Amino acid sequence: MSGGDAAGRLVRPFTLTGGRTRPSRADFTLITTVTALDPPPVRAGRLQPEHTRILRRCARPIAVAELAAHLDLPMSVVVILLCDLLEAGRITAHPPHPVSRTEPDLELLRKVREGLGRL
């Protein structure tokens, strides 16, 4: 439910977000891919330890859900922190590519129906 520091103490999620409970942007879904920008912007401000942990994990592209799992933090907290980093120009966010299919795959739907029928 909350992240721990090096001494094993628990830190409440609202402390990590400065009391914020909602993200400032709607850029992030579970499968949005985030990547740290290298080098950081010239006027980059001081970061919280959690922001630094996120940037280390984002050295290579990573999905938001995977990032939250690695950090052992709630998704809502990770998204708020990612909004901070995006607004500071420290990361990029890439939404998932939509799958465009004009007709449903009838064979796949048949297999799903059969599988559900066996349950």
C-alpha cells in the first residue's frame, strides 16, 4: 500500500504526492509507455527520491503498470509522480497504439465462447 525507505519505514502515499489525490493530466493508462529523457532539461528542478527512482526505472521504455509494480507503489501515486516528471520535461509518454480492425475475428470469438462454455 505504501513504499518503504531504506530503513524499512513506511511512507504514506499522500505524503509522496504532496497531498494530491488526482493527476494533473490524463496522459497515462496502464499500458502507456514512459521513457526518461537524457540529458535532463537545463532548468530541471530538485527531485524527490521517488521521482529519481522513477527516472532510473524509465531509462528504457516501461509501461506504467510495470513501473508501479517495480516501485511497489499504488498506480494513482505513480501516475501523479509521472505527471510531475512529464510537466518538468523529464520523461516522454507514448500512448498504446490502437488496433484497427474492421471486422471481428469470428474464429477467435468462437473459441472464446467454447472455452467459456467449458467452465
